[in-house]
Amino acid sequence: MIAEGILHDVAEYVNGRVAKVVLNGTYTITDFEVKSVTDKILVLNYIIPVAEIPLVTLIELKDAADTVLSSNAVNIPIAADHLMLQTIEVKEGN
């Protein structure tokens, strides 16, 4: 079993690496409403403007060097400016 403190440290490390969110491979978000770690969970809140992105099909988290840290295929229609809540939980695998 991995100690909770180590899982928290890993979440903090990931928080330090995430520099931007890229939607649909083209729209970059670098301003976060919230970007924080609580316990072993990284929380990201960011605005998706409907005028720019009416449908989200891909969410990528990237570092400052544009390396993809996380990639998720999604299908999220955006009807109005949208406050996205994205969480990453660090946990021990089986």
C-alpha cells in the first residue's frame, strides 16, 4: 500500500506539470479558474467559450513543452460558456 502522503506528492507533481488544456487539438486554455490539489486529487476548473468550441471531442492536458500528459476522447456539446470541472485522482493500481 502506498502512503497517502506519497499519493498527495504525486498529485502535486502532476499539478506542477500541467500548463495548459488543449481542446479538439486546436484551442488552448492556459487560464484556470481553479488549479489545486486536495489530498490526492488535482482539480482543474476552466472556461470553455461556446463561441470558440461548440462541441468538445478531445481534451488534452499538456506541459509547457507541449508534451501530452493526458488525453481523453469525449463528446460534450457546449450550449453556452461552460465552466468545466476536471479532476485527476492519483491512486494505487492493482
